[in-house]
Amino acid sequence: MSAYKNYAVQYGRPVDDAIEDRYGETDGLVRQDNAVIDHMLMHRTIRRYTSDPVAEGDFRTAIAAAQSAATSSNLQSWSVVRISDPAHKREVNQLCGNQRQIEDAPLMLVWLADQSRNYAIGEAYDTPREAFDYFETMMLGTIDACIAAQNAALAFEALGYGTCFIGAVRNNAEALSTLLQLPERCVPVTGLVVGRPHPAHDTDIKPRLSQGIVVHHEVYRVAAGEEISAYDRIMSRFQEKQGMAAHGWSSAVAARLGTRSALHGRDRYMDYLRAAAMGYR
Ligand SMILES: Cc1cc2nc3c(=O)[nH]c(=O)nc-3n(C[C@H](O)[C@H](O)[C@H](O)COP(=O)(O)O)c2cc1C
């Protein structure tokens, strides 16, 4: 059963109610009768999985979806490491905050901004390779990797899998690079764990900021405090429904971005990038 149907069945709601859940209120948004859009609107991160493996054909389909994403100048500056051996996944998890969802999921993917392939091509052509010294070039690979990963996530969800992105692959990027035997100019950007959603632990659609806060017409408009407070109230209701502490959203933002220690090692990521890519400018 797909995650898409799960939602409709478990909560007994028509699919297009997802858009209402996304904003925690009805705000007159136009519903489109479109399966792709419905599917995107129903996304929620899944952190509990059954032990069912990811089928080979499904994996290859999801990678084809990832490779179908747009890619800057068709440079295809990304790669992905597929980790399904439980002992290897455990080692990876030790560097990624020992997260239960990594332990639980049958598959973990580590998405890489990868300029190593293109650098080797430059070497083969004996070109100067100046652009590789600039952060922009690794940023380009990062953007490509994220777009590809999101396409894969949507494809996995469409095939009935649940996913959880893992930013914690950047916690100990240097050690993870060694473990995964990454070459120079090839760095972890995000992880993605994949598995069949555990039927006893489905999650609701998490509300987002209102469109009025994130969309700016012609020029930027700073959101008023009350607009943020309104979202805090929506998030508190969501958290209560989920049986979580109802602290809203903005206090979590302040805590997450408040201290260096909350970065869990990612404060060293830029130094790692400079070393892994031989000195960015
Ligand atoms: C790049 C990225 C990294 C993330 N890293 C983690 C992670 O390490 N652990 C985790 O449990 N969730 C992680 N998440 C999931 C977010 O917490 C989740 O997407 C967010 O709370 C919104 O919830 P939703 O996806 O269910 O709508 C990550 C998401 C993204 C996009």
C-alpha cells in the first residue's frame, strides 16, 4: 500500500484534505485534481519502518527519477552511496547521531556533491581546472545532489515507501568520508533513509508557514511577529495531536540555531569542505 493511500485510509479523509493539513486551516487554496501534486502535498517524514527490504526494481526506478532531475549545465555533479549491509549501516549511524530511523530502515542513501568525476575529466583533457577551486563549484554539486535526492524521495513515496532525510551525515563529515572511501572533491550533503512505513506508527502531515510568509511579491517583506505566532499556535495544535510537547515552532527554531553545540559537529563542515576540495575560495 502506498503512503498516499495510507493517509486516506488511516485518517478516512479525501486526499485533497492534505492541503488543509499542510496549513492547519482552510484558506481558500485551489485544489487541483492532479495525482503528482496530491502526492507531493501528502509528504511526511517517516521514522519507523518494517523490516521489508527495498526491492531492487524500486531502487532502480527511484534512481532513474533522481537522474531525471534537472542538473546544472548537465554536469551531473552528484553521486549516491547505497548502504544496506546492517553492520556497515551501524558504523555510518555512529557518525550520524545514532538515530533510530537509520538503525530501523533497510536502506540508507548518502547523497554526495561530487566534482571528483568532472575533475578527472579535466585532468584527462589537461585543462586548467580553475573552477574547482571555488566554493561555487561545490555549491553547484550540492544543489544538484539535493534536487536529485528529493526526486528519489518522491519516487520512493510514490512506490509506497517512507523516507527520512538525514542532515546528520554532515555531523562528522570527515570520518564519514573516510568510512565511505570518498575521493577528493566528493562530499556528503544529505542522507535519505528508506523503508516501508510501519503501519502502527504513521505520522500526520506537518503544517508549514503560511504562503503569505514565504512568498514575497516583487520585493521582500519582513513577516510580522503575529504571523509567526499564528503558525506557532497551528504547530502547537499539531504537536498536541501527535502526543508531543506543544511548544510551537519559533522556540524550536531559536534553540536549533542558538548554539554552536546544537550543530553537533557541523560547525566544522566548512573546514572539512576546504580540506576535501583542496582549498576553496
Ligand atoms: C536536508 C534535511 C535533513 C534532515 N535531517 C534529519 C535528520 O537527521 N533526522 C531526522 O529525524 N529528520 C531529518 N530531517 C527531516 C525533517 O526534520 C522534516 O522534514 C521536518 O521536520 C518536516 O517534517 P515533514 O518532512 O514530516 O513534513 C531532515 C530533512 C531535510 C530536508
